[in-house]
Amino acid sequence: MLRLPDNFTLTLTLGGRYAGEQVWTVHAERGSVVARVQTDFGGVLPAVRRVQTSRMHPGTLTSQSYAEGEGRGRADFETTFDPGAGLITLRQGREEASAPLTTDHHDPVSLLLWLRMRCAGQQVGERLHAPLAGGRVLIQALPDTEIRGVPACGYYLRPGGAYVYVEQAAPWRLLRLIQPTDFGPVEADLGGAAASPARKGQPERRRRRA
């Protein structure tokens, strides 16, 4: 289980240069887990703010609702999962659509917190599938690695080609995220340390499980 509340900041870099920061706040609220992620791009990237809010089931960390926008007024995009009605409702701008809800879903934020909890029992090469409102994500467990000297589990996500690295021991912190963008791979590192140009978006050292 997640230890709540949980607040942390990731520093964004692009090619070893500062590209902004991402602030996570995770807490319990009325029987759910709620995560708010504020990403402020800057530095070598255009100055843009994105705010993501995910409400999750406390046991499974599957999504109950998700919203994304600039953090001012109503969100640009919202998804609600209603098991009682058996519907997924998506709203973007003034357009709204519904679809049958046949299984539990994740959203971009709940998926990362769920992977934190998967790390303890991960097997190298294991393949997982996670339904999102926009389609299914294939997750491949990578060999063990170390991120700045901390043993970590690694995951590769498709489509999208993102990498997620999670601390192997409790509290299973998110240590590094690597997300391909039109500008190149953007890294998000825990602890505020800027990436060196030599890293090129790759983990420092990798070793297989015994």
C-alpha cells in the first residue's frame, strides 16, 4: 500500500539541461486515493503548465476519474469511470461521449502509482497489460538497474516508448521517468539532480536478477 500523504518533486531535463519540474501530491480523500501532478515546463522547453488529477480506488489504484488541464478553471479533458452505470464518460472541451465499462481502467497518473506497487514482486521479462481510456498499454519488466546508486525496478511502456524506474524497497519511490517528446526524450528525476549530457536518457547501470 502507498504511504499517505506522499509529496515529492521530479526535476525535468532535456539533453542534460533543465526543462522544468513536476510536483506530486498524493493523499487519501473520502475513501479514495487522490493524486495531483503539476508539471511546469521551462528552461529549454516552452513555458507551459499542465495539471493532472487522478482519483483512484484505494486497494487496486485503478482509476475512478481523471482530469487534465492548465490548472485554471475547468479541465480541458476529463474521464469518469462509473461501475454502477457500467459506463466510461469522456469529455474534451464541449464534446462528451460514453462507452461501456467492462473492466477496471487506469489513467496516466494511476498507472505510475500502480507500477510502484508492482515492483516488489516483479519478474524480469514479465509482460503486463493495463487498459486506459485511450487503449491498452503493454508493460515490459526490465532487468534490475541502479538510479543514482539506488536499486530500482524498470518498466518499458508501449505504445509511447516511455521508461519508468521505481525504487526496489519501500516506499517504492518513483526515481526516474523518461518520456519521448517532439523535442527529444525528457527525463524526470527524483531529488532535483540535473541529468548530465553523457547519460543520454539511459540508466547508469543494469544487472540481472540472480
